[in-house]
Amino acid sequence: MDLGLADRVYVLTGATRGLGLATARSLVADGARVVVSSRHPAHVDAAVAELGGVGKVRGVVADLADADTPARLVSAAQESFGRLDGALLSVGGPPRGTALDASDDDWRTSFETVFLGAVRTARVVAAALPAGGAIALVLSSSARTPIQSLGISNGFRPGLVGVAKAMADELGPRGVRVVSLLPGRFLTDRTRDAYGDPADPTRPRADAASDVPLRRIGDAAEFGRTAAFLLSPAASYVTGSSISVDGGLIRAL
């Protein structure tokens, strides 16, 4: 299938490792060009080198908690590649802990980064998109099913699904799509403590997928291919949906 990605341009936040980088790989492999961002300069440099360097990718060191970050990312896409067709918006997870144990500062800081940072960036990107553009928010299975000891995530992720749905309604008449992606268990640098085998952190623990219907932890490339499709013109009639990429982990209808 031709996804129609050739020469399209996408901004991807938090995309120098893990699921974001996997999505960038899929987009570039199908002919798209990307702007990838992260708070860590070394990670940005490594991602740019892996994805093909100048002409295919632009790296930006940025933090979604900063109010000027969305405009910087939009400008980077337009200055480097002359256009912007969509975005994959991903932020790091909030600190672990129960809803009762989290302090006011934990909630406030997480709101600025996890919630407001994503909403602000989606708003600024949406204003720059032409008809046919698409925004995907990378959230979590906690948007549908609370996860033990992730009280803050359980609070904010469902709200972001609601915001994405509302934005899809508002942007639909312009031909701009918005979707939410709900990844389940994937073995990445960030999740190795939770799912990795202590003897070999590059492999999942034997019991890490015992309650996943497919009985395995996902490969980041599987998420990347799904995200690339949903951002592409091939998914032109998909909007307002929250899509699980989880091997069947989420049991909610």
C-alpha cells in the first residue's frame, strides 16, 4: 500500500528514542521528512544521524513545558522543508505513585508537562496545518483502564482523549484529523525497569505479557508502523478515535 507519505513533513515530540523514534523511522522509510525533538541534545544528535541527516530530518532540543516550544517546532519544519503536514505528540510519563500519595507539586508539574504541554502544542500545530493534515497524541492504556501506582497518569490521560476528541470535532470542517494512540506494553529504554529481564534488559521478563492476549510485549516498530499509517493520507477517514496498540491488553469496549 502506498501511504502517500512522500515529501510530507511531520513534527514528532519526544521522538529521539522509543515509540516516537520508531514512528519517525517508519515515516522516513516511506519518504516523509521529519522534525524530531527531545530535551536531551545527545539523544537529538543520535536520532538525526540514524534517520538520515540533512534533507530528511531536523533535530530540535526542546521541552514541551516551555510555552515557546510549539512555535519553534512549527518554524523548524517550515524553514527546513517548506511545509508541515502533521505531528506525533508524545511526552514522558508522569512520576509513579498512587493518586493519594502524589503531592500538589507532583500534580501541578505533571499538568504543565503531560497535559498542558500536549494541548498547547496540538493547538499551535493545528493552526499551521493545511487540509489533509493530522495530529496523533501518544497517550497510554491508562486512558481506558487505570494502571496501579500511576495515579497521575490515570487522572490526565483520559482528559487528553477528551481534548483530542473535541479538537477532532473543531478541526474536521477544515479537513484536519486528530487521533489518540493508546500503547500497551512495549520494551523501550523507559520501560526496561518495568518489563525487562534482569539478566538481559534487552529482552522482556517471561511473565511480563502473561495477561496480554497475544502473550508478548510489543516491538516499538509495530507501534511506529501503526502511527505512520494513521498520520498518512491513507487513513484520511479516521479522526476522533482513540486507537489501542496493545496486543489486546485493554479489555474496555
